[in-house]
Amino acid sequence: MPSQLPPEAPALVLAVLGDASGVAAEVAALIRVDNPQIQVRLAGLGEDGKQLTSELEAAARERPEDAAAAIVVPLLTGPHPAADRLVSTAVAASGVSVTVTDPLGPHPLLAEALHIRLAEKGLARADRMRLLNVSSPVDAVILATVGGEKAAAEAQPTAVLLASRLTLPVLVASLDSGPSVADAAERLRGIGAQRIALSPCVVGPEAPPGLADDAAGAVGAECADVLGAHGLVADLAARAYGSILSAG
């Protein structure tokens, strides 16, 4: 990310399922602190995406007519049909020059953030570089996604990266589609895993509260916290914005 940007540089618009509060607002605040040169806007997609349209139109009014108004970064770890549809509709309705980035994953930093959340609950050995005092590691991990089968498929590289970090088996399952958490747990127990952890590969707003905990409880697994407003999530959003700038 450049340390300085011209005033006409596009805004970074975080698009989040639901409303623009809670975790999403915290992530936006982290991006602003670490990247004061970027204008960061936040839009909840709600039921119709109209807030995103308004934010894009406002960004365009502050820039020359021939300049790109915004780079939209979906606050998601992978594809999500409902969010993708709302973002596409909102961008089209705005009629301004906008680029939409890919989701935040797969990425090594996403695997690192998942590792940290597991370690915080004592469900994985700590990253040596972080000096966390962790005991009782698990035998295997289920990386759980939302967004249907496509999201689960695209989380496979992150699962491989997490497995490499943990030196443990990691299987991907979906909290709202297939492959199911129950199927993943059965496969892992079939290879001898006794204690299983569920690692929610979600920021938070895209999944109903308690969904991951309930899925873990149903298969006798322990559950890490969702990613939430982790600094690495904010870093990934800023990197997604920066990658579009550099490509241009």
C-alpha cells in the first residue's frame, strides 16, 4: 500500500451483510488507523443494497468525473451468493466507476488469523512467534464456511495452509450447505481423531450468531471464535484495495 495517495484516489468501501455496525465498524476503524491515506467508507448491504449505492454515489461526487469512485471490498472470506447479488445490484444502480475485489480468502494471512483464534481457545499449539501459552492441542480441525458449496470449495487452499501451520488434518465443511460438519467429523474420527476443533472461517456478520457453536456442539467438537475484527482481517481488506490500485 502506498504511504501517500492523491485526493482523487478511489475510496475503499467495505460492503458487509446486514448493517454497518459491530464487527464491520471495528474493521473499518482498524483500516483507517493503519492506512490514514485511504478514505474508508462502510456500507451495510441490508435487504436491497441501497446503502452501498448511496456510499458509491457520495464517493463519486467527491472525485473528478473521469476518476474511479471506489473500490468495493466485500467483508467476506469467500464467495457468498446473497452478498454477491446485492453488491452487483448496488454497483449497477450507482452508475459510477467502481471495481469490486475478490473476497478476502484464500490467503496465508487468513490461515494465520484462524490459527490465532484456535490458539486463543487452547485448541491448537501457538504460533512460536506469538509466544502464546497454549496447552491441550486437538487431533484435527474442521474449517467451517458459509456461502454454499462454492465457498467451501474455495476455502480448500486456506485449509491446506492451516493444516501446514498446525501439522494436523484439516477438512473443510459448510455451515449452510454441503459438505456438512457432521460428514467432516465422521471422516476425521474414521482416521483416529478423538478431539476435534471447529474453526469458523467467517468474519461474523455473514453467519447467524451461534451457528458455528451449534454445529460444533452437534458433533461433540470444540469451537474457536469467529474471526471478527482481527487485525489480519483489516490487513487483508487493505491489501485487496491495494492490489486493485497496483493493477491499475
